Amino acid sequence: MGLDIDPPDGGCKAWFIMVCSFMVNGIVFSIINTFGILFVKLKEDLEESGDEDAAFKCALVGSLAIGSTFFLSFFAGILADKIGLRTTSVIGGIIATLGMGLSAIFHDRIEVLYLTYGLMFGTGASLAYNPSLTVLGLYFKKRLGMVNGFVTAGSSAFTILLSFINPYILNNHGLLPCLIFLTCLSSLLIICGLTFSPLTKKQPSPAPSLASDKLNGGSFVERFIYVENWRNKRFLIWAMALPCALFGYFVPFVHLVQFAKNIPLDSDDSQNGQKAAFLMACIGITSGLGRLFFGRVSDLPAFRRNGNRIILQQAAFFAMGVCTMLMTVAQFWEGFEYQTLLTICCVMGLFDGCFVTLLGPIAFDLCGPAGAGQAIGSLLALFSVPMTVGPPIAGIIYDKVGDYTPAFLAAGVPPIVGSLLMFAIRRVPPKEDTDDNVEDNREITIHKAEAEKIQRNESQAALENERHDDQYDHTQSMGTSGTVLA
């Protein structure tokens, strides 16, 4: 990648790539986020066949999908460095489409769905998703937070749509047509991936860079992995704290619909299902608003400086943990269960948007443009373990206890713990100022210099006015004296 090229921060190509990244994020994560709607149908079918572990088995399908999406992102980052962002993303789109198509064919075989929906779609989604974030840093710098907010809001926008479309197709046509629709949606990943080309170098580099010398002469590991990221203590702490926070993160996305239906929210079964499904749409709506709002806020100089964007992410995790635990309180508000869950989901979605939209900008803050791609990939890979393990464990608890309350209470603890662990990042000083920090400091220095210059000019003008007044008074007094003498 042309790391020596200054991002244009605009232009037709840059804005078009932003829209395509918006589409990729929307398609990938709307399918993952709305799996809870498919989960209810899959679970009903398994229970009808007499399977006692239906909740665990069905939750495992969705967990494998998000787990493989994140786990393989590290390899997606390495692959993108080798064969390019566009090629990697297109390959991912093809694999994801094939996986979803095969899921439609074998929709009544839960064991096959582990492979097709869980692993194949997850692998393709990973290869398509990682370049969609990395490419933004090549085209945007000053507006990177805002652009990331818009792009990651794609998952919210599409999640809202699928929260209405999927239940309609499932209720009126069944699981097979729904999976066929998702296959067609996944095919758009191929088209979007074709746009992820890097900037063309305006001038050739006069000499090989130090990074390329290390790459050519380094060890086998250094040829594939950007090792500077793993020597960065601030990044290491961040990379350990985030997975700790995510053990309970995905539990509501898989089990919320079933949890809400069990309360229930309405005496009519159809209305109960619709209200439960709308909770996912509610999270999607406020998550989109949160991504736009916090993306804009994170571009403010106060947050761009010294890695302060991390503070926003800490607050987001703490709030999400509290919201997950508070969901269990809704069942005790008789007559207001739906309104209580709706309020909690609104707040949770807002801070979910904050967490997601800051992943890319914080990676660029801590690792710079050279290491951001692999930093994002390695982080998502680390996310895979907690996000894969969480929902099945919640399913096991439900199968054994028959109640989601212990599962949701336990799921709220890790985000709170993770947010507290991130305070350690502040104890480690950055090695050197990032480009954004230097730019912000330069802007502050310019403003101070301008203010001092204005103050000096005003002082000089005041002195000149005083001299002018003194001369005028002296002249007047001389004139008065002459008149008296005359």
C-alpha cells in the first residue's frame, strides 16, 4: 500500500468507496445481528423433532458465523497486504455468497449449517469486511472518525431493514426463501469489493523505505506480520482489554428475541413475536445514530489528541454491560415490560454504535497507517473467541435452568470489567506524537501566535493613540497659551 501518499479527504472516488464500505458493513453485520430472528425458527424446528439441546445447537450456528468473521480477520489483514484489498474483498464476497446459498439448500440440516452458514459465510464476511475498514484510512485522515461513523452505521441501517424483512419472509414463506434472499444480498459484497483499490502513487519513492528493507531482510514472521504493533504497549493493553469485554457482548443479539417472547410482551402470539423482533430494529436504529454522533465527536481535537478516543470506548462498554444486566428487570414491570425493554435497547444501541465506530480510528491512533490494517485484523481475530463462546454458554444456561436471567446477568459483567482494564492504557505514554497530534498541536500553536499578534497590535495601537492624545493635548495647551498672551 502507498503509505507515503497523503489521503485526499474527499473526491468522487473517496466518497464512492465510502458508500461501498457502508454497503459491505451493512450486509455483513445485518445478517449476523439479525440471526436471533432466524434462531427462533431454527429452534422451533429442532424442538419439534424432539431435540433437548435446541437452544445450544441453534446458537452455535450464529456464534460460528460471527466467530469466524472475527477470527479470520487477522489473516484477512495479512492476505490484503499480499494480494491487495480489492482482490481479498472480492474473494470474500464469493465465499460468503456460496456459503449462504448452500445454507439455503441444506436449511433443514443443522449440522450442515455449522459449515455453510457458520464457517463459510463467516470466512467470506471476514475477507470482505476487513478491507472495507482499512481502505478508509487510505482516503481519509481529518474526516476519518466521521467517515467511520457513516460506514459502520451501514450495519445499523441494514439491521433495521432485515428486522422487518426477515420476520415477514419467515412468517409468510418460511426459512428457505429467507435464506435465498440473504444469498442475493450477500452477492452484493462482490460488486462492492471491486472498488477497494488503493491510491495511485503520484511520485515514485526515491529510495526503498526502512519498512521494506525490514520486510525483505527480516525473519519469516516479519515478512507476514507487522511486528511493530506487538511492540506497542498501548496497543497490547487495548488488544487484551477488548476481548475481555466481549464475552457477553453478542449474547443479547442472539437471545434477546427469545428472551422477550418468553416474558411475554403481548398476550397475542403474533404481536408478541413482532414486538420482540422490533427490539432488534430498535438497537439497530440507535446504534446507527450512535455511530454518526460519536464518529463526529471523535474527530474533535480534544479526542483526537493523545489517544483520547479510548475514553469514549470505555464509557460505551460500561454502559452496554449495565444495559445487558438491566434487561432482566423488564419482566418485573408488569404492564410496562415492552416499554422498559425498548428504552434499555435504545440506550444500549447508542453505545454499541460508539464502540464499533471507534475501532478503526483508535487503531490508526495507536499503530499509525502502516500497522492499522493488521491491527484491526488481529483485534477482530481476538474478538472471535469471546463472541463465539458467549451465546452458546447462554444457551446452555437456558437449556438447564429454563430462564435467561442468570445468562443476561453474567453477560453484563465482562463489558464492565473490560472498560476498567482500559484505564491501564493511560499509564503508558505514547512513543511519539501521531500525525494527528502534531497537526492539532500545530493548529494550537498557530492560534496562540495569531492571538499574541493581535494582542501586540492592539497594544501598539493603544500606545499610538495615547501618544496622539498627548500630542493633541500639548498642541491645544500651546494654542490656549498663545491666545492668552495675545
